[in-house]
Amino acid sequence: MREINITKVIAANRKEKGITQDKLAEYLGVSKASVSKWETAQSYPDITLLPKLAAYFNISIDELMGYLPQMTKDDIRKTYHQLAAKFSSQPFDEVLEECREVIKKYYSCFPLLFEMGKLLLNHFMLAKGKEKQEALLQEIIDLCVRIKEESDDVWIAKQANSMEALCYLVMNQPLEALELLDETMKPPVSDNFLLARAYQMTGNIEKAKLALQVSLYQHLLGLLRPAESYLLLIADTPDQFNQALERFLQVSQIFEVEKLDPNTGCLLYLAAAQGYTMQANQEQALKMLENYARICTTLLLPYTLKGDAFFDSIDDWLKDYDIEAPRNEKTIKASILQSVAENPAFTPLRDEPKYQAIIQHLKKYLGGN
């Protein structure tokens, strides 16, 4: 952390530029004695001189004062851990005041404010009595509001909104939390646990169930959708590839993802086929392509995302907040065929009868020639 230390900054910049105290005094319209007193901390420049001093040294006023209003990530981390350690070993009120001083000093460092909010939220229960605890929670809420109103960082503002909602839940004010969370379940789903908790506190069990199902559904697809890229990335290490594919397929099969989102199932098998082809394992590559063709010709069209017996609350949500805008059927069919017939990754399979049979099967179903 940088402290305000204008005296050292003036002296250091003057000497660095080879300027005498007389010359600096003449430029500013003050006496040499004044400059000397500044550099020995006997007095400080008049506030009206700060812009001239900063301009003369070609630095900002913050730099002139030796103060940076922002903390580095390392400083924030160190400050957090130091104060957290003090909460466990020193009187709560003393550490709380130290936290407040840090907040005041770096009131425009929003990453720090967020971490200080987390720190206080993790220790508010140490305050004596419900009244003091709720007052501290309100301080955290005020920090969150400042972050949301003043920070240009969308991500940290969203995190602050979630922390504010959590504070209201701790204070048994679920309606305020619901208002903050906007009572929606659009992606990203990081707030859905809080949303479910808020609904549960208001007695709306069905909405709580929906919020958690939406979260589970999106996390499930969020796990499997990157699988295609990941499998291709590790295709040159067969053991790692096989282990990853086995895990992805097990998750897909347990949750019957082929029925929930056939496209995700298709892409998983297509990536597996490409990976096995890269490994010259034609038998397994063809097996994966057969599964790809099976889904494409039996489950994919018409393409819709849907729930099932496990995800029995999300169908209406999917209609309102469909995660993807599906392409038209003609485009999808063309893409299915191109992914196999025109994919250079499958060149080693061209002369294989099973590969040719898969192509013919897809063409017949898709209406190709």
C-alpha cells in the first residue's frame, strides 16, 4: 500500500530532474525556504499549488502525493488475510474499526471494497447482539450498493449484487433479496441458489424447486458443452482422452442428456470420433460416428431443449428463456451431413464400408443425394 508522502516525492523528482530549490521556487512563485520546508516535512504546499507541481514534474496529483487510490491484487489478498487473522486473535471492535479505516482510505478501489464486504460478512456474527450484527450487515449492503453504482466492472457489480442479496437473506428479508435477484432465472446461474433460498423463505416451494432445477440443468449442459473442445485438445494422449470421454459419457447417460439436449449429445460423439481417428483407432471412431448418426436421425429434429421426469419443472422456463435460438431445420440437416461427409478429420475412414454406410444412412434420412 502507498502512503501519502508528498515531501519525499517533491525532493526525489526535483533531484531526478536536476532542478535546484531556487529554480522550483521561482517557477511556483514561492520562496526557496518554502520549498526547503516542504522537503523536510516542516510544512506542506498550499493546495492551489498541487496542480502546478504535478504539471512541472509531469506526474499526476496522486503520484505527487505518493498515494495510489487502488490496491494491487496482492495487496488486497494480503490485507484480507491479515485482517481475517486479527478477527480470530484480537477484540472484534478493534479489528472492525481497522477494516473501516481501510475502506475509507481506498473507497474507490472496488475490488478491495468487495473483499472487505466478504470479510465482514464472514465475521459479522462476532458482533455482540442482533442489533450490532444487523447494523454491520447494513454496512456491507451499503458497500455493495456503492460498488454497483460506481464500478465499471460488470462482473464485480454482479458479485456485489449477490452479496447484497445474501445479506438480506441473513437478515430474514427474502422479499428484498428477490427484488435484487429480479425473480428471474436467466444465465448465468450463480444466483439461483440464493433465489431458491429466498423463495423457500417466502413459502414458495415450487419456485424454489424451479430455481434449483434451472441451476442444475444449466450446470449440466455447461459441463458437457466444452467437452468437444477438451477432447480434441487431449486427443494426442490416449489414456487421458479415454478417461475424459468415459466420464463425459457417464454423465451424459446418467442424466439422459441425449433427450434433454440432443445437440450436446451429438457433439460429444462427434468429438470422440475425431479423437479416435487422430489416434488411428478406426473401430472406436466408427462406433462413435454410429452413435452420432443415431441421435441425429432419431432425437435431434425438431430441435428443442426439454425437461424430463427429473427436470420436471423447467419446460415453461425453457419456452421463456430458451438458452439457444435454434437454426432452421434445413441448415441443421446440412450441418449434420457436412460434419461427417466433408470433415477432413475423417479422411482416414473414407474407404471403410461402415463409414460409407453411415453417410448413406444420413443422406437418406436428411433427404440428400
